[in-house]
Amino acid sequence: MDMRDAAGRWDALGSRDSSSRHAAMELIHQEVMKRIETMGPIPDPQSSSPPAMDDSLSSDLNALLAHVLMLSKRCPYEDIRKKCTCLLQKVQDVGVRIPRPVGNGPSRFIPEKEILQVSKLDKRIQSIFEDAFAVLGRLDNISLVMGFHPQYLENFLKTQHYLLQMDGPLSLHCRHYIGIMAAARHQCTYLVNLHVNDFLQVGGDPKWLNGLEEAPQKLQALGELNKILAHRPWLLTKEHIERLLKAEEHSWSLAELIHVVVLLTLYHSLASFTFGCGINPDIHTDGGHTFRPPSLSGYCACDIANGNGALEEMFGNQQVSELSGEVEVLMEKMKQLQECHDEEEASQEEMATRFEREKTESMLVVTSEDEECVPSRDVSRHFEDPSYGYKDFYRRGEHVPTLRVQDYSWEDHGFSLVNRLYPDFGQLLDEKFQIAYNLTYNTMATHQGVDTSMLRRAIWNYIHCMFGIRYDDYDYGEINQLLDRGFKVYIKTMVRTPEKITKRMYDSFWRQFKHSEKVHVNLLLMEARMQAELLYALRAITRYMT
Amino acid sequence: MEKLTRVSTISGRTMFCHLDAPANAISVCRDATQVVVAGRNIFKIYGLEEDGFVERLNLRVGRKPSLNFSCADVMWHQMEENLLATAATNGAVVTWNLARPCRNKQEQLFTEHKRTVNKVCFHPTEVNMLLSGSQDGFMKCFDLRKKESVSTFSGQSESVRDVQFSIKDYFTFAASFENGNVQLWDIRRPDRYERMFTAHTGPVFCCDWHPEDRGWLATGGRDKMVKVWDMSTSRVKEIYCVQTIASVARVKWRPERRYHLATCSMMVDHNIYVWDVRRPFIPFATFEEHKDVTTGIVWRHQHDPYFLLSGSKDSTLYQHMFKDASRPVDRANPEGLCFGLFGDLAFAAKESLMSAPPSVGDVGRKTYPGGDRRYPIFFFKKPDVTEQFEQVSSALSVFESEAGSSVGMDWFINTAQSYLLSGKPFGELCEHNAQVAKRLNRPQESTTWTMLRIMFSEPANPSLSSNHNLNKSGNLPLVNSFSMKEMSAALSERNKENRQDNLHSLETNLNNNDENEETEGSEGQAEYLFGDAELDDDDLYSMEHDNQAAEEPEYLLPQEAFPLRHEIIDHPSAPEPVQERPESPHVSGSETESTCLTSTESFSLISVSQLLFSPHLPPKFFCPIVKEMLCYYAEQGDVQMAVSVLIVLGDRIRKEIDELTQEHWYMSYIDLLQRFELWNVSNEVIKLSTCGAIMCLNQTSTTLHINCSNCKRPMSNKGWICDRCHQCASVCAVCHHVVKGLFVWCQGCSHGGHLEHVMEWLKHSKHCPAGCGHLCEYT
């Protein structure tokens, strides 16, 4: 029974028909029990290492158990959750060591109790989760965290599904591989792991995973594009595009290229989101569970490494009480801006300088107080030239050219191009951007009925500003008024070097805001970044075409 | 009158000049002598001279030009020739007065919009009224004598993309929005729009009022469509729709040409198209000069349809002469071919081309007017003098696969199921099959069978055949001639069914690619006439009706079907009697083959019936003919007939046809049968076939792998007990005994049991007898 086989069985669990779920669960039950039986004598629980001869068998079993564990926690169907828990209990009773989840819930930053519990969902989320589960056979932590914003989540899953599984110019395993490449650019272990599994499941060649140089030349050619898009999209020229499209037998077609570009930008920004929300590894993947018995302290190593100590928590709480009123100040500022907008009119030169100031300021080095995190899988091998990043670039003091959104905007230009080459997808992306941009509950922390459009626009435009995208009709002075330094640092880190985000950064901005609102900010960041990268890529393609 | 003389003084040629920067919009002054070009980094006025553009004025002054100069749109006042308005990307609306003595011509600056202003529009008759539409969702009306806006209109949605004053209605203006809506406003009522409708999916980038038709508004959107709306009725109605190949950035009605409008696109496509809205499938004219997207188009003079000005992102300003435009119609391919969902084939071509080969259909129609009336349907479109399209009349032929609306292969299934291939004497088999074919309205096949019987069966021998048989042979001539007639009639009918006769012969002015849509679409346009006088609705109806009954399967092309009839008519001579063998007397009934025979080879019908008992023809004599006939059928795609005949004739013919061909036929036929899930028939054919390769088809994959119902492991041993879990597999779910013999099980839940038990059980209950809750189906 190999993995492929197993996949078929797990799939049946996603059925909405309870009896077929039941049947599939039965099968899994039998399978687990049989494995345990064939493992022979149950290893002495006291002995520290299992007999060497069983290595492959036991790792098989462990993978199985990890999956069951994941199901017991994350499956949207209650019956399956219960059965899985029972099964694990039974396995433990037999004397086999069972895994337990590492970390606290889907996110390192957000306490588990804040995040939606799979067991208590309202109807809408339940059905979204069921859909996702039926399609993917899992409910990843990203979806759980996004569950704060069901409207967006629904669209996000639809887009992802369309991009990865539906008809498209690229073959399935290529899509996952490109996702891996993009995520690896930011050393996003979480996404890499997730897609390595998917990649293998759709029949990808495991050899490719050893590094980009093992992949076909066609894919290797994307390395450059990936690198530029991730870090300096404004440098993308039509020559880059031409090189990809005219490479003899290794050349890409335009439709494929659009697909590639969308995948790359999506996964770059998704990596931002993953780090920005401190997504934990999924339970069934490496690092998401452990077979070690719980340690005394109750915190595992990675929690401590990320400063998720109890002390920190207390400290944070204290600060919050000190800084109460932050929200009110912000709201006051927004009100002022709204009112005085008409009275005091800055000169055009002033406006231009304001934009330039924000742009250069956003280039400044982010204080690197953070410790390097060590990726468990060697992700860097999926891309070339790991040294290429923001760091060396802003040290050189490079100037970012300005792209005026009036000259190349998503609504007018990008959409048409995408829709032309990758039919229907433009529509999906358009909806996604719009939902992200317009999402609001008219609340700010504890205040109700607030018009947050100004704040959202400031965030969106600030991110675009970091990419040199300028809105003629926006006063960039507003950004300075509305976004404080801590928040800016967070945004900058998230967009530039998401791998350096720490819990401290996450905690230190907008202390009084709810976690759901911080996730909302992360969504905005992610979409704005994606759109910015996409704009540059599409502009290059347009230039190539004309 | 004065206007006209004015127009006539304008002359010129296709010309262009380089701008320093990409243009965003252009506008022309009323007397068509000057054009203003505005863009992010350009704001200039050019004079239009006989032989080129001359730069008159640069409005971009000052050392560090402000964003107010960064124009998204510009408009020249049509009443006041010194007055211009621009929309700036930073949200400012600026007016310029060329009469100002100083270098800076800026007159007024309105900074009321918070976002980019997409469009400005002067009132066509009111000097001081200016309208603007902005990204912030507001439209503002300015009185140029005042410092601020007079009224603000809120679209209640984001992003106004275009605003246009109605040319005929003083108070009305239209606004188009990014969410796909178009709103109509009364300038006096800022509180609420008069009308709103959804025009496009996605943003509506532009709109334009018809210069003459009061209620017509053209809109263009990101969904690549240009639509013309009629607002004069109580409900807004879409009257024309043009599908372009890229999102539509600008649309402008052509002066003096009621149905023409010009469009340019925002992305990818750089050409400017002029469409006749009644011919939405092919542009009337195309200007292909620009190298990057065209951003602004304007007709040079509001009463002159021959000059078009355009600005582009490629930093050029063009004047296009209409006579230099390329006409895609001329290059369009006037033939079209398309397969329909049910295997219908439509072919359209210029009428001249269609009538060139001997038009069999016409002949058929004349000969058999009764049956033929329905197919030639002519649609005539009254030529419209205002249309300037080349008159192309083309014919559309539809070759329908018959057998009505269903799959179109019913005849195949029916035939396959009803034919008898073995188990009876040869004569009876032939007779039966002939009946079957006749019943299914396939006279040619029916006759073939009859002829085969005559050719190959035993001589009519009283001792051998019954009275009945004798009767039959007595009847033969009659039958024969009858079926002949029938057949020719049927053939001609088929002709008509195949619609050799050009069916819908449309006199249209476009190339016929579009014909189809043309006929269905467009309520707004005219007048189709049934050209065929005889044709009325009833006929049309009955024709559909007949159609269902008729089952002629293949598309017989006229040339093939037709000669047949001729042959039948002038069969020249009787066959020459050849020596006879005792087993095989017979008549030569070769009409079947006549399809492929030349007339000299074929036998006259009459002589056949007369020769009926001239018993000197050995069956061998017919073999070449039969062989040819089989090949003919196979070639026609009716491999069913070929194989059936092959099987029924058996040894009589087998040696004549080489093994490989036979095998090929068998394989094709079996494949077809299996496609139609006629497993039994296919099996029978396999069994009856004499080819080694076919016979052995039955011998493969005869193994059935089963898993134990308890432990889900494959059952490897032969017995009834699974060697792993040591339980009896395949226990009957009803009686709980082991099933030895026919075991039937549900593919859904894999429970089952004795065939009779399960049948019994499922008569009473829908659920699985094992109690698993599955709703089993037994069919």
C-alpha cells in the first residue's frame, strides 16, 4: 500500500455522504491495525529506539498516525474527528507510541483559543471548510487562520483550487513545483513542505526536489524571474520575458507564462502571509507533530525560539494597558484627515516629495534584531543565488523607478491581459483583489461603525509605494499620519523579508486591535504585494507583446 | 448649407507626427483646424494643415510642471473655441483659456475630487457648463463662472469612467461605472439618477450618444463588447452588440453614418476599428498605423465622416483618411464550415461557388417537388442602401445527420439489434434483414438484402421451398420493382434531406461566416423573406417531422447518390447469362451495387425481373459485384452493412475479400457496437466471425478478480474460502449460504448473493439485503 493508494482512501473522507465517510474510516482503521500487527512484537515502550529493522515500516505507520492525528483535530466532520481520536486512543492502548501536535494551534502568534475551533463553526464556514476538505483532503493552517474572514477565505480557496487543480496551461506537478520555488525564495518551510507533498502526490519526479538544477531546463529558466519578482519586480524587463519565450525547445508559451507569473506572485505573497501570521506547520507534516512525550515545561523548543514564553505574554499584556488609547488616537487622526482634507491643499511638488520620502524611507534597513530561523528542509536548494535579496540591494542605495498606476493599472490593463491569456482567471483574481481591498466590518478594536476605508487605503498604497507604484491622486502624507513606526516596520519586514518576522513584531503593532483585525491587515498586505508584483510582471509582458 | 461648404474645404491625407510623450486623450476644436493632445507629460495644440501637423502651442509651462498637467482626459469646447478642459490624474479639473495673453493659459482649477478624474465633458450647447467624473464615484457639474461646483452627483459606487452629455436632450447626461452600470441623470436633479442599468460585466470604460438618434447610447467595456442601447422606450433595450477582440477603451459614432462607430482598445490590440453595428462580426474598416495602444480617437469634424484623428501611447498623432483604411471584409474568407453538436455539418460559401458544380439538389427538387419543398429555404435580406458593405450573397448548406434530434445513430442501434446473422436458412436471414432495413426506412440496404437473397439462395425449388416461399419468388419481380421505385424515391428524398439544394440561401451583404448568427440574432434588423413560394410554416413543420422518421444515416453527397437514379432509369441491357450451377440460380439484382457501378455494368430493373428464372448464373458470377458492394458500404462508413452481409453470406463470399480487410471491418464494427454498449451483438459478431484475429477476442480477459468480502484481500485460491481470514467469501446476503453459481452483487456496496434471491429481495425493498444502508439498484 503506497502513498498513492493511501491518498485515495483519505479522499473518501471528504465526502459529504456520511456513510461513505464511514466506510473510508473503517478502511483506515483496518489499515492502521494491520500495520501494527505486521510490525510484530510491540516495541518495549521503555526502550528509547525502536528496532532498526522496522524502520521503514514504522515510519510508514507514523506517517499514517500523523495523518490520523491531523484528522482528529482538523477534519470538519465531527464523526471523523471522534473516530480518529478513538483510533489513536486504541493504538495507544495497544502500546504503540502516538504522535501529538507540536505548538499551539495553527499560528504561533495567535493564541489557539482565538482561532476558530473546528468543532464550533457556523454554517457558512462549515460549508467552506467542507468544500476545502473535499478538494484538498486536509484543512491547512492557513485556511484556519483565514477563517476569521470567511468571505475572503471562500474566494481564496476558489482561486487556489482553480490555479492548482483546474484546467490550465501548466501540468499539475509543474504548478506545485513553481509554488515550491516561489515559497523557497522566502525560505517558507511551511509552504514548501505542503507543496512537496502535493507535488509527489500528483506524480512529480522526486529527483526535482533535490534542487533546481535537477529540474528540466525549462523550469530552471524561471529561476531568474522568480528572483526578480520576489525582491525587485521593477527590474523586470521585456528582455527577461523574451528570454523565457524564445528559448528554442525550452521556451514557454505566453499562456503558460501568465500561469507561472500568477503562481509565483501568489506564493511570494502567501509566504508573506504565512510568516506574518506565524503559521505553524500542519499537524501531519514534518515538524507539525512529535512522538516525544510532552516535556515538563509545556513549551516546545520552537515556541521558545520564537519568544512565545509565558513571560512575554504577561509583558505584552502590561504594555497594552499602558498604551490604551492608541486606537482612539488613530481614529482621531483619521477624522482630522477627513475634515481638513479640503482646507489645506499641499502643492504638487510637495505631494511628489512626500511620495519619494515614503518610498526611500521604506527602503531603509529593517532593524535586524531577530535571530535566524533554521529551516528543517533545505529549502534554499529550490532556488539559485540565495544571497540575492533586499539586503544587498538597499545597501547599494538603488533607486526604485516610479510606476504610475494611471499608466498601468490592474483594473484597466492587467486584467485584460490575464483574461486574454488565461481565460476566466482574470475574473477570479479581480474578485480576490476587490474582496481584500473592500473587506471591512466597520470596526476598529472595540469601536463599532468606523469607516476604515482611509486606513485600508493607506496600508494598500504604502505597500505599493514600497514597490514604487504611485497613485497620482493620493496624498502620501496620510501614510505618515496613520501608520506608526512599529506598524511600518512590520509591513516592511513582511513584504521584503517575511522570514524575519517575529512574534515581537507581530505583537508590537496595533496592540489593542483584535487578532482578526491583524489577520485582516495581513490579508491586505498579501494582496497588495501580489498585485504589485503582478503589475510589474504583466507590464513586462505587455511591453514584450507590443 | 454653410456647414456643408465648410466640410468640403477640408482636405488632407493620412499623416502623422511624433509627439514627445505618450498621449492619453485628444480633442479637436469645432472648425477642425486644431487638435489638442494631452497626456502625462504632454499638453500641446497642433494645427491641422494640408500636408502635416504643425505644433501651435505648448500648454505645459513652468519649470517644474505640476501634476495638474498630467492629464487623463481633455476636451475642447464645441461652442467657445478658446476654451479647453482637462482632467488630471491627481483629481484636479482644470480649464484653459487660449485667449489669455500670458504664457500660462490656465484659467480655473477645481480640486474637489479626491481621486483621479477620468473624464471631463462640456455641455454641447451651454457655454459655461462642465461635467466631470472621477474615480471617487462622484460626478460634479461646474459653472465656469463660479469658483466651485454647482452640483454633485453620487453614483453610489466607485469609479466613474465616463460622462457624456446627451446631444439632443438638454438636461440629460450618461455616466458609466467601473462596476458595469450605466446611469442616466437629469442635470437638475442631483439627488438621484433617473435610470440605471447594467450594461457590461466589468468596467464600462466609455459611452457615446448618437449624434442624431436621440435615444441611442453606445457603451464599451472591459468585457470586449460594444453595445448600443435604445433609451427612448420605457425599458432600456440593447439593440446592437459588437464583439471585439480586446477591452474597449473609446467609442465614437461616425458622423453622417447612422450605423457606424469607431472603437479602440485599451490593451494588446493597437488598431482602430470602424464598425457597422448591424454587421457586428467583422469591422467595416480598420486603421492599423499605431504601434502601441490607441488612447484617443476623434472624428475630425462633426459632419465629416472621412477623417479620423487618433493619439496613441506610441507617441504619435495620426490623421487617418477613410479611403486609406483597410477593409477586412475584402480579405475575409468567404467560406465557413462547422460541425454541430449532433454531427450536423454546415457549410457556407459564396453562391457563385456553390452553384458551380452540377447542383443536384435543384434537379432533385424539380423531379420530386412533393418531397422537396421543405429544404430549400431562402432568406432574403432587403438590401439596405445605407449599408456600405459589399454585397455578397452566399449559400449555406446544412448536412444534417438524420434520425431526428437524438444521437443520430438510432438506426445503427436498431439495426444492430434486429438483424439476424445466423440461425436460419440463408434466404430467410436475407428476407428478415431486408424487412428490418425497410422498417427502418433504409431502402437501399433493404434492397441490397433482397438482391442478395435472389443472387445467392437456392433456385426456387418447389421441393425445397414451401408454398410461401414460392409465392415469394413469384412475387419477386413485383417486390423488386416496387422497392426499386421506393428506393429511387427515397434516394431523391435523401438528396433533399442532405440538403444538396442550398437550403438557406441568404442574400446577404456580408460574408457568410456570419450568416448563422445573422439569421438568429438581431431582432432590430429586418425582414427575411421566404424565397420559396411553396414554403410555408406548415411545410417547415412537417419537414421537421419527416426528418425524425427518416433515418438515412450517412451524408451521401449528391454526386454519389444521384447517378444512381439515372442508372436505374436507363439500365441498358440484360445481363448475359452465364453458365449455371445447380445450387445457385439467380436473378441479378444489381441496383444495390449500381451505386458504384457504371451504367454499362448495371442491369436494368426490368430485365432483372424478367430474367428472374434464367437459371444460368453461378453465385460466383456475382462475387465481384458483391465484393464491390461491400467495399462501397464500408467506404461509406456503413461498416455494419458490410459485416452483416459478410457474416450472412459466410463462405459464399469470404474468400473473395482479403483477410486483412475483413478483419479491419470486423474490428471497426465491433468497436462501434461496443461504443453503443451493444455487448450482446458485439459478442455475437465475434462469435460468428471467421477471422482468427477476431475470434480470439473472446478469449482474452476472461479472468475475474475478486476480493474476499471480509478482509478485502484478493481471493487467490479457487475455493469458496478465503485463505487469509478463513471465512466463506461470497455469502448470499439473503440466505447466508455460500453462493456457488451465479453470484450477483451491487457495484456500490459490493454486497450480493444468489441471483434469484437478490431479485426477489429487491422487488420488495430498495435497500441492500446486507443491511448496509446502500440503496442498491438492480436493472
